[in-house]
Amino acid sequence: METKLLPADSAGIALAARLLREGQVVGIPTETVYGLAANALDPEAARRIYSAKGRPSDNPLIVHIAALEDLYPLTARCPRLAETLAAAFWPGPLTMIFQKSGRVPPATTGGMDTVAVRMPSHPAAQAVIRESGLPLAAPSANLSGKPSPTRASHVYEDMNGRIPLILDGGDCAVGVESTVIAVGEDHVRLLRPGGITVEMLSRHCRVEVDGGVLHQLREGEKALSPGMKYKHYAPNAQVILLDGTEEDFLRYVNAHAAEGVFAMASRAEAARLVVPTLPFGGEREETEQARRLFDCLRECDEKGARTVYVRMPDARGVGLAVLNRLLRAAGFTVIKL
Ligand code: AMP
Ligand code: MG
């Protein structure tokens, strides 16, 4: 199959909408990461997403909508708190899990009786949803297990020959996937951290952080958020998190320079490192770290890195999402300095 890469302008969006109505899969920009979109109500279209990604079919897809009224037909019940959070954070990087209605096929939800829904804020994503007239199931547009794509060229690397169209809407502003929450009557449970932070949610309700966010699931333990089960975001290189002060980090990495290691670090740290360094953010730059993270992990492979050291980020704000992804990219390898 030939894969077209077009700008996300009106012609590109019109073609995407037509292909989606025909049951095809299209790569689209969102504010979090690029998504691999298809009609969420068509089991055959949903199956095409899994096969393009090589994704295990029990890992559910997030359904994307462009207006609040499009939520109700997808859900059996909508808690009042979900409406409050939708008013506060939609459109934006927040995914909420609901009991699903009969309209949503099990092929979209990985066989679960719940459905995850989000309203993206990226204008091109909104335009594609509106023009297609469909709720769009859209996981990240990477091959399963690879770092999520934050630019159209990343999607092309992974999906060339597998899907008919990728829309280029520039670099993703947030850079990590959406925050995923289960919504109760008076509290929410954070299953995956993202651009809507614990601090932001806490202004509206009590927030419980699921144990799976920062800890490896034990053998046989049930994942509330199935994506957390799989080794994720991993480059070919071994990523190692170093838990210590900046000085400890610089000393440790430089001491291992002879082994040909790489580092992900801030510009100021790079000036003091004697190993090749991929530009990441530094301390108190968690927004920049989130934006750079997946591009850095892809660059590790382009540069042929075998070992990459990263300083353990602060878990503040979107830093919790950066830490969550880095722990998985590292297979939970952390060295305490
Ligand atoms: P992705 O779209 O690639 O960012 O991954 C979607 C992730 O959202 C899945 O891997 C799950 O972790 C989570 N998710 C989607 N639907 C559900 C659901 N019904 N219940 C729990 N988690 C979900
Ligand atoms: Mg993903």
C-alpha cells in the first residue's frame, strides 16, 4: 500500500474524512502524540488499527470525539463528576473511562465492558472528527512497543506501507499520551499520568494514584489500564535511570564515558558531560522533557546508542508522566546514586 504524507490543510482533512468513512486507518496529529485513527463503531476498522500497529488485541483503544453531546451515545452511564471534569479539561489531554453502551463494539475496547473517551484540542484532530462525522478510535501511531510518535516523520517511519494516509500537523505540543482516569462518584483513580496533572485534577476532586503508575505489576497482577502491562516506549538501547543529584549524575555518566554510553540531559548538563548527549529538558523543565521525550528515545536508535543514562525526573506536574514513561522505557532499571 502507498502511504501519502499530506499537510493537515483542508484538502488533507477532506481526504482523511473520506478514507475514515470507508473504514480505513489514517495517521492524525493530536496535541498529545500522533494517533492512528479509524471508525470506533466499526469492528473491522478497529481491527485494522490493531493489525497496522501489531498491537495485542486485548489492549483497548481510546475513542476521540469533538463535542460533548457525542459522549452520551457511547456510554451506559455518565457520572456527574465526569461532566465537571469534561467542563474543566475538554478539549484537552484527559481520557475518562465509562461503562460502554451497546453501540461500541468489543473490538474497540479490547473486549472490556468499559470505553475510554477523550476530546482532543488539536484543531486538525477536531476537524477530522467533525468532517468524518464519526467517533474515532485512535491509539498512538507507533508500532507496538516503540516510542510514541510526536512528529509526522515518526509516524512515517513506523507506518509507511501499512496505512493509506498520514496528516502532518507539526510537532505535538504536549508530547506524552493523555492522562487516563477512572471516574467514581467523588474521586478519580489515575491509571496513566499525562498532560492533565494530579495537581490540576485535585482542584476538583480527590485523586488516587494507581499503584501501576510508578511500580511494575507483579506476575499475575491485574492491570486496570491494560497498556501498563506491556514493555513500552522502548528503544533498542538499554535506558538506565539514575536517581541522585545533578552533580552525582554528571560524575557517574562521565565515569562511564569509555564504555560508549549516551545521555539524555539539559543543555547546561550537556556542556559538562563528555559523552554524546541528546537534548532533553533539565530540572524544573518537565514540560520541555515531556515534549522531547519520545523524540530522544527514537534518536537513541538512530545514533546506534547501546546504553543511555537519564537522570530520574521530578514527579511534579507533567514530570509524573515523564517518569512513568521513562520507567517503562528502562524496564524499571533504576540505579540509586
Ligand atoms: P494509547 O491509545 O496507545 O495511548 O493507549 C490507550 C491506553 O488507554 C490503553 O493502553 C489503556 O491503558 C488505556 N485504556 C483505554 N481504554 C481503556 C479502558 N476501557 N479501561 C482502562 N484503560 C483503558
Ligand atoms: Mg500507545
